[in-house]
Amino acid sequence: ERFATLAELVQRCKADPDMLKESDGNIIRLHKALYSDNPPTERCFHGNLMGKEAEILIGDKNVRNGTYLFRWSQCHPGNIVLSVNWKEQLGHIPIEYKDGRFRVGDEKWFHSLQSLAKHYSQLGYGVKQPMNRTTFSASGIKGRITELELESANQRTGKSGFGEEFDTLHHMESANLYSRNAGNEEHNKPKNRYKNILPFDYTRVILTDKSDELSDYINANYITMKKVGEDLGTTFKKSFIASQGCLENTTLDFWRMVWQENCRVIVMTIKEVERGKKKCAKYWPDPEKEKTFDYLNGKMIIECSQRTHHQYYSLREFIIKLQGATGHSNESRKVYQFHFTTWPDHGVPDNPGPALGFLQDIDDKQKSIPNAGPVVVHCRCVTKISMIAIHIHTGADVEIDIRKMVQIIRSQRSGMVQTEAQYRFIYMAVSHHIETMLKRDSQKQVDVPKLIRRPISVRSAQDGRMKPR
């Protein structure tokens, strides 16, 4: 089987995993290209985007005239292509890339893609507005942060890349307004700590042990790392529950939710009182004491069996017991509360390290409990749940999209990541997390010569036989 370009061959191998094998029959899976030069880190560079995919992006009817992007050349690996939409015509201009510099044809060299684009824009070539990419390689996050700290190439905003990305989140949110009817019902309004932070109806936690005395309402939402625009359906994995800080009149509801969802880990990242204002009712008992609630003709008892102090947080162990409750046998469960006590009242920490260590301990505990339900995170400023989700779903060798991940989280719970500073801190935290993983991975020994010496074969698409390369 013949291919017109190397890119087509690579795509074929990805589509047919059995095509590329070692001589001993082991399948070789292709994941991502490794280029000899460091790839550009500018946000308008879209990496391995194919020409047809670029045309779909910049050719969309809602895209402004003069929109452009850069991508790797599929015909000449190592070089770059400028794809531009100009006067309803889509063009692809080859760019030579060498030693970190760029040029078109025999013209002068430029040290950045944006300086090249600006030059040709001034000459009237219609290169006006960059289409920025939000996906990037996790291992290249430092370069990404450097780019986001610069003023945007979009002359209409004059903001940093962080500000521009954060503003885009607001525009996306205003285009997808979800109903919050349950939280606005008169009998539920006293159960909301803030008038403007109500649960979206489609992801809200519904308490199923409803009775004449008990409501089905709690200000809490399920959070799952679904794809943007994907319907949650009824079988999605509930990764987290984001809940408001308890009020005195919602403490029992909170424990009902913890029991119903089989939650074994609770994350609290605020103090009970901050700057003289009560942020969360003390819903737990002191060590070796109990809180008792009337529940379904019986009792729900919360016992604090142990409290340990760590450098940046406290860990409490609770025993929840049901005694004589209708529909329940006398049962008990252990639940852990991680209480991070050093997050500032306003703003974000200067150093993400302690917060990431805290998240790692939470993740380790959750994984150690068989069949544990979702982690519960409660606070008003839910930057932390965004960090938890991104921390757990991020590796050093993957492509990540922080803006999209935050968008996914915000589409399931209102009030998430409220300021540009919080959004920026998530980047810094993920960068710290990736750097830690890269340092750890660099200590591992890899037998590179042995891998290089292995002969590789490609199976013919016609006869399935192995052919030496």
C-alpha cells in the first residue's frame, strides 16, 4: 500500500493498530509526533491539525474575515503552514521553520509566528485575527503560561492571554443558560447561602429519602469530567459533588446526601468564619463526641472518632450510624474530612505546592476505599474543585485543555472559578503538578539502545504479511 505523504501513512497506522509491529509480533502504537525542533508555543499554533480540519475551523460562517492559524505541514514534516480565511477564500501558505525562526519563501526570517503574521498583515495580506488554540501538551505548560502572560495579539482586547481566555468562558456561559428553578422555589430559598449561587436543575443532587418532614432539595451539583456538549444521561460517573458551605438548617440535608451517595471523602477548604463572616456551619462534632439527628422515625448519629493535624490541613474521621431509621438496618460507615486551613480568605495562595500535596492525599484516600461514592467539596469559591478535577485527570504525556476543563465544570455548577486570578492559579497549580511528575519520570532508567536495535515491520494491507523495513 502506497501513501502520498508520511502524514497519511501515520494516520493509516493509527487507524489500524495491527499494521505496525515489531519482529516478535508486538504491536507498536503511535501516539504523537516528536519533532527535531522545539514546537512553537504561541497560542495560534495548532500542532498536528490537518489541512481539512483547519479549513473547517477558519471556514466556519461565524469566523471573521482575516482569521488565521498556524499548523505543522503534513507534506513537509518539520515545516509549518499558515492557514487563513480571506474574503471567503481559504488559503494555505508554506512556512520554513529552522533554528526557531520562520520565513515565507526567500523572504526575511522572523523569530516568532506573531511577528511574521503582523508583518504580512501590514502589507495587506489579510492576516488579521489569530484563532488561538486552547489545547497544549502538558509537558509544555511553562511555555503556554509565558504566552498567556503576554498581551493578546488580538488588538481589539488589549488583554493578556489569561484575561482573554477567562472572558471567553463568560461568553460561553451566557450562551448556555441552565435553569435553576428548584433553588428559586420559596420553600427552598432559606436553604441557599447566596442568592446568586443556585444549583443547575439538570445536575443537582436530588435527595431520595424525601418525606413529609424532609425535602429533596440541597444546594449541590454532581460534577463529572464529560466532554463539552455531551449529554450527562443517567449513567455518567459522578466524579465529585460540589456543595455550598452548610447552613444550620441544612446540616441534616448534608449528611443525608453523604449517606445517599456513599461519599467517603469530604473536602473543606474554608474556615468556619472568615473576616468576621460565617462561611460554614459546624456540621461535625468535636473529637470523641456525637451529633444526633431525628431521621426517618429513627436516628442518624455522627461521631468524630479521630482528628489528626498535618502541616496544611486537619483530617477528621467520622462514623455515621443509622439507628431505627425506616427502610434501613442499623448500619454504619466511616467518612473522612480533609480540612485545608491555609487557603487565604481572599485571592489565591502564592505557592500551589501545599494545595497540590493536599489534593494528592485526598486522591490517595479516595482510591483506597472500595466502591466509594463521589468526593464532596463544599465552599463558595470552588476554584479548588477545578484543581482537584484537573489534578486527577492530568498526566505529563497528554494533551490538556484547561479552559475547556474549567468550562465543563462551570457548565455543571454555578459560581465556579469566579476571577481571572483563580483561573491563572489553576494553570500555575497544574504546571507545578506536571513539573513534579516530569522530575519523577526523569529518574526512571529506560533502555533506549535496546529499543532502537529492534527491527520494525509493517504488515501489507493486501496480504497481511510482515515486511522488514
